[in-house]
Amino acid sequence: MKHWLIGENIKMLREQAHMSQAELAEGICTQAQISRIEKGEVIPLSSTLYEISRKLEIDMDEFFNMAHDQRFDYIVTVKTEIRKAIRNKDYQSVYDMVKCEQKNAIFSSREHQQFLIWHEGIASYYLNQGFQHSIDLLMKALHMNQGDTSKARYSCTEIEIMNSIGIVYNEEGEFKLSVQYYELALEEMHKIQKNMDLTKIRVYYGLSKSLSRLNNHRQSLVFARKGIDLCIKIETLYLLGDLHFQAGMNCFYLRHFKRSKVHLNKSLLIFEVMENREYVEIISGNIRELFPE
């Protein structure tokens, strides 16, 4: 067994969870020890590895499986490709990959099956296989670990699934249910010790959209601004243009016209920098319509 692979995979899983060495070490060992484990300089004690595995939400045996063979690399590659296809809105590819890997013994663990069912639920909605079918799959994925008494809280994956449920309800016009799942996701994020800033930005954006559709423009603006503030704090453009657009439209409906124009112009600038011509045209059209010279 290649013991150094245990440390290498701990580092990879930690980074995937957007967790610093200090955050992983908290309550377990020192940051220096985590650093040495990740470099392969020391083999962690079984008690340390158990605590690390709990924090990273992975079965302890999985670390040893990773060190024995390269199947884990294949799993990571497949999950990366599925996530990439979701970002590109290539839902047919997502569906095809999921159905293929569901038959693969490598993906037989509950954790991997949860990931596949979650993404099947997303893809099936956009491939017009039915709203209820999609929700049933997403709910199945969300509650797969409900019987696990060792889990006191929802995992990061399950919080992301809540966000997906919120999105599907929003798309279907079920805005109150959408808000309910976005709020649950935020509530659960406060309970865990993991960096979920990008997921939180997604939830803020989705919640702002749903509240806006319920004509609750004041609260919608609150969450759009929270998303903007978080983007600035972590120095990311991710959804920043969309959030400024949300803020701008809400300000307009609240008759804060000066602030509305500021937010909309910032949104336009961000999409111009990103060379997103489709959004530039849409936002330019909105500005011309709302603020004719």
C-alpha cells in the first residue's frame, strides 16, 4: 500500500471542501501535523484518521482504498466531468454519464450513489422528463443518509442538493417552496465548520430571485446585497453580475432609482469584462427601457 497516497488524498478532499489546513486540524491535531500528513512525511494514527474522515465526510476505509488503487482518480474525474457539464447546461451528457456510472460497481457506495441521483434529478428536469420525477429524485438524494444516526447534521452535498431543489421549484413557479429550501440551506450552512462560500453565493442569488417573484423586493434586495458583499469579500466575480442585476431591479421596484441605475451599470460592466454578449444585450436593453434618456 502506498501510504503517502493517504496524505495526498486528504489534501485533495480538503481542497474540494474549500477547507484550510487550520480548519481541518481544529479539534483534531495541529495545522503542522496536517501539513506533514498531506506531504506524506508521517502516517496518521487511526484515531486521527477517523476524526479527519468524519470532518471530510468520507468513510475511513475509503482512505485505504485510495492508497491501494487508482479507482478513486476515476471517480474524481467522472464527478468533475458531470459538474462541468452542469455548468455548461449540457444536461443530456449529464444524464448519459449518470446512467452509465450507476451500473458501475465503483460507484456503489451510498455517497457516490447520492451524487449520481442528485445530478440525475437536475438533468431529468431540464430534459423534460417531468417536474415531479425530478423532485422525487432530488428528495431521494437529499434523504439517503437520513437513517445514519452518526450524522447530526446535513452534509455539504446535501446542502447543495437543497439549493438544487430550490432552483427547480423556482423554475416551476413554486416560489414559496423554493424560498423554503433556500432558507433551509442557509440555516444548515451556519451549523457546519466548512467553507461553503460559493454555495452560499448561489443560495443568496436563488433566494433573491424567488423573493423578487413573490414581490418581496425589500427582502430580495437584502439577499442580493449579501451575495454582493460575499463576492467582494472572497474576491470572486462568480454571480456578481447577476447579483448586481437583481439588486438593480429590486431598487427600481422600490423606487430607489439612483441606486438601481448604479447596480445595473455595475452588472453591465461585469458582463462586458467577461465578454458575455448575451447578457450585455439583455442588461443594456433593460437600462434603456427603465432609464430612457
